[in-house]
Amino acid sequence: MKQNYFLAKWLNKEITEVELLKYISNDELRSYKKIIAATSLLETPKYNTEEALLKLKIAHKNSKVRKLNIIPQFYKVAAVLALLLTSYYFISNKNTSYSTQLAEKINFELPDNSKVNLNADSEITFKSKNWKNKRELNLKGEAYFSVKKGSKFRVNTNLGSVSVLGTHFNVLARDAYFEVFCFEGLVSVQYKNETIKVPAGSSFKVLNSKSEFSENIPETNPSWLQNNSSFKSVPYSYVIKEIERQYNIEVTYDKSYADTLFTGTFTHTNLDTALKAICIPLNFNFTIFSENKVSIKVQ
């Protein structure tokens, strides 16, 4: 394998790192360096050849003296290379993972420079090895994708999957709620045994096994990227879970209103304002306690 040959030359300081990068990726080089850092802590045994021979002669006057073989530098390099390749095999086959905690959002780039914004309490996992030919990842929670054009790009969730070639779209998959917004281009949604084409300005939603297709959506990107959570005819229990997620709080409320449909928006930047937004329309009062606890009651 050509890259192994050049890796061995680099380990033996026969070529520079810049020259090596012509044959391997930056991610591979970083993985190799981590392994080298670990193997550098290993020391080869040190022998005093003359002292060892003298001891052998004293103890075994009539025995033949065997010469001690000192491992040449070439074999040391070969051994390290073998360890590198074995370790890299396991490293490259491990999943790469990005996740967020409550009240946390992050953004990052995939190996093909596609961009991902990950909402609070969410996780994405994928294999970076051979990503160019198999652009596929798993999502728990919510994420917004800006996908570079190329081979098919696939997002898998426990409720359904989304496939595109290159576009901008948002995927939400939590509990029994699955929603896909397409903001540019066209996405293909797989739900159970059905394939739904969702063009720009449209959405496909599944809530408690009931699906809905909507068109003429005016938004140009998800509201949560502007630190707002927006809902349209969503059970109040989902609204409560989302405000708990965005503020890392615990909310108690009358569960008899759990299935009450709510339409509205709350901000992620001010808890008092957010609670007013989800309480006033339903004539609820709220109390904020210490230790991040909130109580919502009917007026």
C-alpha cells in the first residue's frame, strides 16, 4: 500500500510532514501522531554488551557465548509502523460523535466541509472513514444541515431518514415527534414504507404517528438558530420539554393540559419572558424557584 510506504519513510525522517500529506489526510495524520505520542513512552531495553559477556563467561566457562542482537533502527521503525497501522484500523472504524447538553448549542463541519448546527440535548454520530463515498450519519434530537453537493447524504433517526445530494434542511426527531423542514433544494424523507419528496419552503411532520405535509413556509432557516423555539399546533407537553431543554430547568404543571395544542414562540435568552410566552395564551401562572425549578398553574 503506497501510503504505508511513505508513512514508513516519514517515521524514518526521510520525508517531511508536508510531503506525507500528499498521500494521507489531515485526520489520518492526527491519529498517527496520537499513537506515536503513546509509543514514544515505550523504551527499548538497554544492554551493556561487554558486561553481559563477562558474566556469561564466568558462569559458563565451557559454554558457547551467544552474541546479543541489538535491533536495528529499521526494525524499530517497522515495528512502530505495524503498531500504527493496527491501531489506526481500530481508530478509523470508531464512530465520531458530537453531542450537546441541556441549554447548549454547537456547530461543526463534517469531513466534506458540510456544516451542522446541533440544537440542545442532541447527538450526531458517524464514521469518518470513507466519508466521501458514504455520507451517512445518525441523529438523536435536532440539527440543521448545510450540505455540500456530492454523493448521497443521509440522516438516520429512530423515526425516519432523510436523503439529499446537497441542500439546506432541518431534522427533528424526539420521542414520537419527527419533523423535516427543507429550506433549499429538495429532500427525500423515508417514513415507514413511504417516500415523501419535500421541496424548498415545505415541511413534513409526524406527531404520534399522524403525518402532515405543509407548503409555503416563509422562514429561511430554523427559528432555533435565532434562539427561539416556534410551535404550530403542538401538544403542550412538547413545549414544556423544549423549554426544559433550552434552559436546563425542571417544570411541573397540570398534566391534564399535556395534549392541549399550542401555537407560539418562546425565546432562549430570557427565562421570565419565555415562560410568559407559553403561559399567558393559556391563562397560566408560573413561579420560578431556586435550583432551576418552575411551577406552572392555572390562574
